[in-house]
Amino acid sequence: MSTQRATPATLALWLLAASAGLLALGIAIGSAGWEPWLDQTGAGLTILWEIRLPRTLGAWAAGGLLGLAGAVAHGLFRNPLADPYLLGSATGAAFAVALLLVLAGAAPAAAGWAARLGQTGAAFLGALAAVAITLVLARGVQHTLRLLLAGVIVGMVFGAAAALLLFLQPELLRTMQAFLLGTTGFLGWGSAALLGAVLAVATAIAIVASRALDALALGETTAASLGVALGPVRLLLVAVMALATGAAVAQVGLVSFIGLVAPHLVRALAQPTHRWLLPLSALAGGVLLLAADILARWLLAPRELPVGALTAVLGGVYLLALLQRRRV
């Protein structure tokens, strides 16, 4: 029996409404509860406008970048399991940021605009290097199993290298531990603005290449016969995926499953072409990460759970439920 799916425009409105609701909830929830709303002077306003609001906006933008990167990976590699983590780009970005912090001796909490840009640039280069190594080891994207195995290997190597750096510089262990577990606690206005700008640029570039992704879904031979320049298109999309993943990892650390689940969720609710799938996946990723961040703040308040650990648990449960449903 067929199920009624929403139109892409309707789904976009739903996701925008959910984003607005979560934005209001994110400003309201924190370690101080509702007190900042009652105290509209001094410390109360500072908590609301200088801590909660930029953190909430930044978490949404970071989730949007991960959702976009996941949708690009699905289309580029024609594989529903190809997300930034399985291709090694996330751990490559984390290693590059860890190396930068070790060399500079800086902590994310104390980073200014220049340092934030440096972290994003380092994460972009690390993500790009990891994906390039994965493609070299897999000898292209034609063999799915080889591609995924290469991505797992590259991810493990870069993760081990990041751990070795922390072993050599134990004074950064506490800061990087939160970073590797995923956290939005370091986000400020500078980070939120940077994430928003990268999200806008990456989404625009990805939409320009959306027709090429539609053609690639029919196979490389068909795409080439339709006039798609496979080499330049792949290079552009890998750069978009690396930029989106690198920017998100540089600001919030390793937050898993958002890039994998967001495109699946969009496809389950609608059947869009890539022109709609890409921005809808970004919206869904923003909703998912912001919802997880609010939950992480609320569950053990005034303490916080690592948002990356929470998304890993929730994402694993979702994929397990999806697997069980498809077995029926």
C-alpha cells in the first residue's frame, strides 16, 4: 500500500516551523532554567543574547552543514550509507583541528575570529585530505564496498593520529575530549556567523550542481552521455562536502549520524529531486542537531550531556528501526 508523501515545499514549511519552535525552546532552556527571562537586566540579558541565542543558532547551522554534506555524499557516491563519517572526512577534520590546537596551544573556548577561521580552514583541508586518500585507496567511486572499507580505514587512522597528538600534549586533553565527543558549548556570535555564511555558500554551490547529481543517480555512463563533466563535478562536490564537514567539525566537534539520518528522513517524508533534497536535508540536519542539543542541555540540567554521544545513540536507534521495518 502506497503512503502519501508531502510535497517538497510543504516539507520545507514544516521544517522551517520546527526550526522556529526549537529556536525559541533553545533560548529558553539552559543551566539557569527560566530565570534569565525573569531577569531582563544585567546577567539575565547576557545569558539570553550572548550565550543561548548564538549557541542555538550555531547548533542549527552546524546541523544544516552536516545534513547538506550527507545529502551530497549520498548523491555523489550513489550510496545511502555514504556520509561524512564513513568517508573519513570528519575524523580528518578533527585531526587537523587537533594538530592546529597543539601547534598554537589554543583552546576553542578562547578562540577569536582569526582563530575560528584558522580552525575552519584547517578542518577543511583535513577533511579534503581524508576524502582524497579514501578515493585513492578505493580507486574511485565505482566499487561501493571498497569505498566504504577505505573510508573506515582512513577514519580509524586519522582518529588514532588525533589521539596520539593528545597523548603528546596532555594539557589539551580535557578541551579536546569535549571536542571529540561533540559540544555546542563553545559557540558564540562569531562561530554562528561563520557557520551561517559557510552554510549559505555551500548550499548555493550544491544546488548549482543538483542537476549533475540527478544525472549521476542514473549511472556514470548515462550522466556522461547527458553532458555531465564527471571529473570537475566530482571535484566540486567533494570540495563542498569537505567544506561543510570541516566547518561544522571545527566549531562543534564530532557529531555523528546527522549527515546520515537527515537525507533518509527527507526521502521518507517526500520524494524530491536533488534541487530540493539538498536544502531540505540542510533544514532537517539543523532541526535534528538543535533538537539533540536542547535535549542534551535539559536531561541532566544543570549538567550537559555531550551532544555527539546523544546523536550517536538516537541515530543508531533510528537506523535500527529502519532496518527492522525493511525486514518485514
